[in-house]
Amino acid sequence: MNRNKQDLGQKIRVTLDLTPQFYERLEQLEDLVEADSKAGVIRQALQLYEYVARKSLEGWAFRAVNSNGKEENIVFLSVQPRLAP
């Protein structure tokens, strides 16, 4: 997407239709991470999702490790690594 330098300070309003259950989860997450707003939660989630998607395309894997050293693979999305030409 091409953006002019003038466009960087502008904001675009986005409207989301959420189920009551999803909205409740959003509120709980806002409290959990002590976010300033639901929009802040969504912005942070989008940043994380973009990072995971880009790294997944590069062939990176993600793993959760608990305090006892137990590991578990995490699959965030079904993105396959790009094959080198």
C-alpha cells in the first residue's frame, strides 16, 4: 500500500461487529494486559500477528516453555514458509 507522508498522521475509523462472547474476551484481555483501551489491545494484537506471520513465512517456529522447561510448539496460523527460488 502506497502512503504519502501526509497520510501517516491521519486516522481511519474501522467498525467491527463482535459477538457478545468475543466482546467479553476483548474486555478481559484489556484488563489482563492493563491496556488503555480496546483499540490499544487490537493494535498490539495486530503488531504481534504481523510479526508472527512474517517470521512464519521465513520458516521460524514458535515454542512456549514453562518454568519447568517443558516445551510445546505453538501454531498461530497456517502460514507456510516461502521456498527459495
